[in-house]
Amino acid sequence: MTPSLTPRRWQGALQRSSEVRIIKAVAMQASRVPLQPPSPLGKIANQKPRATALYRGFAPSEPAARRLSRLPTHLEPLVSYAPETRRRRTFAIISHPDAGKTTLTEKLLLFSGAIQIAGAVKGRKASRHATSDWMEIEKQRGISVASSVMQMAYRDHVVNLLDTPGHKDFSEDTYRVLTAVDSALMVIDAANGVEAQTRRLIEVCRQRETPIITFVNKMDREVRDPLDILDEVERELGMPCVPMTWPVGQGKTFGGIINLRTQAMTVFEAGSERRPQDFETIPLAQAEALKARFSHDWDTATESMELATGASPTFDREAFLAGKQTPVFFGSGVNNFGVMEVLDALVDLAPSPGPRKSSLVVNKQPVEKTVLPDDEGFSGVVFKVQANMDANHRDRIAFVRVASGKYTPGMRMKVQRTAKELRPTSVVTFMSQRREAVDEAYAGDIIGFTTHGGVQLGDTITDGASLQFTGLPFFAPELFMTVILKNPLRTKQLQTGLEQLGEEGAIQVFKPEVGGPMLLGAVGQLQFEVVQHRLKTEYDCDVRLEGCQYTGARWITADTPAELREFTNAYPQRLALDAANTLAYLCTSPYDVRLAQERFPKIHFHPLREHAGLALGSAG
């Protein structure tokens, strides 16, 4: 028997759901009527629906008591974020340098209608540079040195595309980007196959079980046999390949691709200005005509295609979403060929935003919570901070991947690390360097806002709920340089520049505890050159970088403050604070850590840490 719910208690329950205005009004009108509502109504306080007109079936002329008696037993909000989140596709393009990743990015933007003319990556005298390469140094060198974010609409879907640097010296930036996406598009040079950087990036994807779509590029050049490429992909990446398209010929005899999804062949014609509708398509039912037209290349292609499809498993979307299978496409990015098939596959096959795990320490006990993209509360994580995107305003933009809920202009947000309120005045979406004001954003979207400090890489931002997303690693640097300022009067600018570039993650900055010049730590030599260039052009600081004795670093923690104090007293010359004020031990050889560990067994040495200094990796 359901306990009686008095009018006063009834009103109190409804009051806690602030937006259910109609029902609250009805309850107030019926305050004199004794009620015995069905038990599901007791859950109304926990439902927190978002619509004013929540329930169907109300007739305004009905008496209040009768309206209450007609309330449904199942309370279902009319407003849901699920339709919007299901429309989102967020993916990163990854590859070895020069595989054609940024070129493919341009073509995807072109075919979606986001840009009208595709830019060139190579060539200093190119009339238009790639949309994603917006830094001056990127235009000069023809390489990507920073990840960029682009949003476009295609087939009633919102596609968030993240272009990543291919060079291994900027792999940290790429790793961070991979934490913010739901799938990855891997570009392979058909002449070179799977290369070193590709292996590293794939390993990161496999650890996170990120679904991967493979695009074999540059089929219009003299390349390896497609069967060899598939075999190498399977062997190196440890996952079976499922061909979705198949090439007919290669190099000068490249005739086109067979689309196994549509059972038609698209005929290749060179030209960077061609659109998908400009290519001739012939159904496979006209096999005799195709054989007559392409002769030997057609026979070879169909034979190898039958071998490939016979040896490959059928496409299993569940296996693909689990990162255990990769669909493979062939084409030529520079000639706009085979690109539309990839774009369609991203919409049809790639996953929409999924749940994310939040880990929070409450009363010294770890508490895990699964955050669903359709959850009402807004949450997101800062996966990138970029300084000076607008050289005229010296701004700093924090890039946030929305994990749940909905962003609306003016909403109050909180940085979980500092518990401080965040009220950004300008929140934007991106087309690389160009920005547009955000009216709304849902799970999967990438938004950015100007920050003047207080926000760091790895920060979790919510509309009030206590959450902490993890998984944004900082790796211990392997190369170190000392910063020497040529003009001592620019000390303040140097400090500002190093602080902002350190928070951005472009370089790791260490300040020695005993004083002395700042130290820069990097994964590769090119990072130093880029930072030196950016300090001069963006902060007007001309610096000289000199070698130093250190070859590595480990972040340190201790079980008790006394043990940490004892360690710091023993090694004062070897300690430094990084950009997040996390204490690090600098070493001159691998043996240094081992000796220090033997001398102080209760000190823990960590080869990686979470951004913002929130958590440290396992001891190494």
C-alpha cells in the first residue's frame, strides 16, 4: 500500500524539480484535495526534467484534481540530448609524417562544404596554405607542429575533425588529442606502408580501444601491392583488415577504385579541383565493359580483391568499435579521389560519443563514476591550451571536449582542480584559426574559450558536479636545454612566454629549486626549434639554447612529508618544479634514479604524470 502523500508534502516534492512549472501549479490549485497518487510520482524529485510543458494530455479546462489523477505513471521528459549526441562524430587524423594527412583533412573539409578551395601543405610560395596549418612556422616548413580543430556539417551530422602533427617530436600533442576523440582515421602512404610513428600512435589507440578507419593514400603513384599493404597492416597493428574499396591499377595505370559497399567502380581522373560528382561511376554488373576498358589491370584487381575478401573476415561493427577490426579504403587525397567514401564511412560506421569514466578521491577513497553523454549535467575536459592563435590579441584558448550535457552561453562552470567558478565571456567553435560563437554544444563537440590563467591541461570543467576525468599523460622528457636570454631587459616577457608555452604543453619547463637559468625538456629536438621561434615571434624574446648535463627526469612523491624533506635536503641541486609546480628529480644517467631509489626506498619516482599535477604514473 502506497503511503498517503499530503498536499504539503506533494508540493515540497514538486518544488525540488524547479522546471516542472505546470505540475507545480496544478498541485498548488489542488491543495485542499486529499490525494493518493501512484508511487512512481514519488520519483519526480529525482527526474529533474528540462521541459516546461512536460507531459502530454492536459486539458486546461479540467478541474485540478482530475488533472492530477490523469498524470502518467511513467514520467518521461520530452527533451533529450540523445538525438543531438547521436549526430556527433569526433575523430582525429593520424599518420607518419608526409603520408598526406593534412592534405586529406583539406579534402574532407572541401567535400563537406566547410571550405571552398583546398589549401596546399607543401611549397613556400603556395597561394593558399592548408586550413589546419595556421602557424607561421607551419607555413614555412610545410609541416604541422600543433594539432588543430575543425567542425563541419555533413549529411545532417556534426563532424568534429582534429588534425594532428605527424612528426614524432610532437607526439605528446597527438597523444592528448587522441584522448578527446571517439575514433581515428589512419592515413598510410601506399609506397611506404606502416611506418614508425604510425606504430606508436596505433599503440595509443589500442590502449584506449579507439576504433580505427584506414585510408591507403597516394595510389596514383608507383606503390606497393595492395595485398602486401594489408598484410603489413594486419601484422604490425595486430588487427584484421576489411577492405571497403579496392584499387584497379596503380601509378600511371591507376584506373580507379571498386566500392564494395555500393558494388560500383569509380573511374579515376587526375585533378585537385574535381568533386565527387565529377567522377564517372560504373556498376559492377557491367563487368564485361569494365574488363574491356581496363583489360589486364581489371583482371589483376578482381583476382587480388577476391583473395583479400576471402582471407578477411566480414565487417563486424561491434569488433570495429572495440578496436579489433579496421575497414580499409584506397585513394589519392591530392586528387580528391576516394575521399568521399571515407567521409561517408565516418558518418555511417564511426561511433557517436560514448560514456567516460570519472575518478575522484573522496575521504581518501577512490570513487569511480560513469558519465553518459546524455546526462543532464554539463562536463568536459581541457585537452589542449593554445597560446597566441590571434597574434594581434596575444590570447590563450583552452580547448574543451564536451563529455556530457549541453553548453549554452552564459552558463556557470567550475574548474574542479581549483573549485573556482568559470564565466567565460567568449566561447567559440573552430575552423582551425577561425572561430564562430557557440549557441549550443553537446557531448562530442569541441569548444574553446579565452583564458587568462587558472585553466590547465587536464582540467575537468562541470556545471557544478564533482567529477575528475583522467587519461591525459605527461611523459618525462628525454632532452634538456638551458635557456639563455640575449637581452636581460626582456626577462618578464621570457617568463610569460615560458609559462604559457609550458601550460600549453608545447614544451616542458623546469625551474631549478636552487636558482639558475630555466630548463626546457622535450621529447624531440624539433620542439626546441619551434619554441625558440615562437618565443622570438610571439613574445619578442630572442633566446639562445645551450646543452646541459641532464638527460632525464622523474616526478617524485613520498609517503610522508618527513621522508620528502629528507630527500630534498640530500639532492638540492637535482630538484626542479615544472609548469604545474610538481616536484621533479633531474638525472644525468639512468643509474641516477636507481641509486637514489636504493638510498631512499620510500621515495617514488614516476616516469609520467597526469596534466595539472593531479596524479602520477607508476614508478619507473
